[in-house]
Amino acid sequence: MTKRIKLQLGSESISTVISNIFIDKYMAEANGSYVKVYIYLLRCLSDPSMDVSVSGFSEKLDETEKDIIRALKYWEKKKLLSITWDCDGQISNLTITQLGGMTDTRDNVHETVDEDSADDMDMIGEIGPAVSELPGKPALKAPNYTPSQIANLKEYDDFDNLIDYVENRLGVLNQAKLNSLAFVYEILDMNTDLIKYLYDYCIFKGKTGSKYIESVAIAWQNKEIDTVEKARQETFSRTKECLAVKNSFGLARALGGVELEFISKWRQEYGMSPELIKEACDRTLIQVNKPDFKYADRILKDWMNNNVTGLEDVARLDEVHRNKAVRPRSTGNVQPVRTTSSDKFSQFPQRDYSKTDYDELERKKIANNKN
């Protein structure tokens, strides 16, 4: 059975004129495909004979049906339209907000029927009810996705790749964790790089519960953190590792992106504690008399390669280096390692004599005296 979709304008005035508010506030930051869908919706309001369906939009705008769905959900999050879902999880109504005016909730202003196939709306139905509240509102929470809804999301290559990425770090995801990932990807609409960093950060913190990950994601949206660089500044600027570096190097300023990448690598890749990072920075300052992240990185990388996990391991490694630096003493006829000196009076071959050498010299001296 085909599904009827109602499209209505939240005002008695129907017009294809594009609001200046949309142009000034919303258009520039939106994906070009999303803008096309919104403008075409306005066009459909002025002509009841136009096909208001995913397949119709797809054919007219030369966009995939998936992109049409994402565009509708995007504009809902921006509060420029609202989607009504029926009990079967399919779209039954689209209400466009008239910018600068009040929204009318009447149901029968415009409606068309998708006569082609009921399958045109299956994809929308599988995604399920959308959350219309703005990010950060108390009511915002992850919906309970069904396996078929997750399967539909997997048709997006970037979401499928995200599952692989997270499972490589957390193991096979249960339904709750899949819900969280889908929520962050679809409802919060985070880009894939930021989602990867979100999970890396939570794993780094040792907190991988679904509610914690969702809370961090919502908090980032409230603070308009939409890039990895902004997230790194937020998450690492006040960590023990960053404070250790700033204290050791005497830095009062905020750490830059490259510096935060070093600290992130020391903690996540090298597995160094704040105490070890501070020790490496202290040694760097003593050796080169200035903050040098590359020099500190060489120290910490060497410690990682030598399985250093604490300050006691550093002391052990220092002892090994000291022992290697001490020249071994000669015994018997074994000749010690010769060293050179910058002293011009010492630039000639020298040797250390053993007791046997002295005995032989004494014997030769006595023999020469007899002659």
C-alpha cells in the first residue's frame, strides 16, 4: 500500500520567494544538495500537482534517495521543517517553518500520493523517528534502533567504515553501542573524522560506556566543536599531561595544535604517564635550555622502545647508560680501549702497562746493566 505524504507550510501565505533569513543565516553553511532539497520543497508548495516523494525528489534533483533523506533530517535539525512519522515509522507529513512567522500545524494544506511504489518510502521508515530537539536539549537522546535500521545506515560507506574503526578498538559492538554510534552519526550529524576522535578520546579516558560517549558528543555540539582540532583543544588542554608539559616548560599560553598532537601521541601511542612526560620535559629543558617538543619526543620514544613504564624504569635505564659509558679496566695482557685527548701534549700513542709488562721491563733493565 502506498504512503501518502502531506507537505504543508506553517502559514496561510504560500510563496516560492526565498527568505533573506535563509540566505543570510542558513544557506552558506549547508551542503549544496541540502539547499537544493529545501528550495525544491518551497517550489512544491506552490503546485499541488508536483510529486512530493523521495523517488520524485531524487529524479528531479539528480540526488540519491539517501541524500534526499539526509537533507530532510538536516533541515529538521535546523528547525526549518518538521517531520511527522506514523506508527509504522514512515513519513506522513512535512511542515515547513515560515521564517519570521509562526508555524501553523494544520494537516491538509498540501498532499500528494507516491503512486510508483511503496518501496520508495521504505528507507525512510527504516531510519525511524527523528529527534527534532536542538542538540544539547535535555530531551535529546539516542533512539532505539532496530537491526534493520542499523542495516540501512550501513548502506552509507562512511558509517560502515566507522563500525569497522570502532570495533577494531572495542571489539564487536552490542546493540547499545551501535545505537550510540548511529545517534552520533545520524542525529548529531558529526563528520566521520570527529566521530573517530570522539571514540579515541573516550577509549583514552577508559570510559567507553554508551551514555558517556553520547554525553561527550552532545557537550561538543553545545560548544560548537565540529572539527578534530577544536575537539583536541577542548579535551587535552586541561589534562594532567598538558599541565605537566606546561609546568615543566614554563608555558603560560595555550598549547598549539602541533604541540597537542605530540602530547596526544605520548599518552596514546607511547603510553606514557604524566610523570614520565614531565620527566622527559624536565630533561629536555636541562639539555637544550628551551621548550623543545621534538627533543622530548625522542626521549619518550626511546623510553617506549625500552619498555619504560615508570620512573623506576628510567632510573634503571640511566644506570645501564652509565655503565656503558665507563671504560673497563685492563687485566693481564688485555689491552684497554685507547682514548684520545684534545690536549696537544697527549696526541701520541699511549698504553697502560700490566704487572707482567713491568716485570719484563725490570728483567731487561737488569740484563742491560750486566752487559
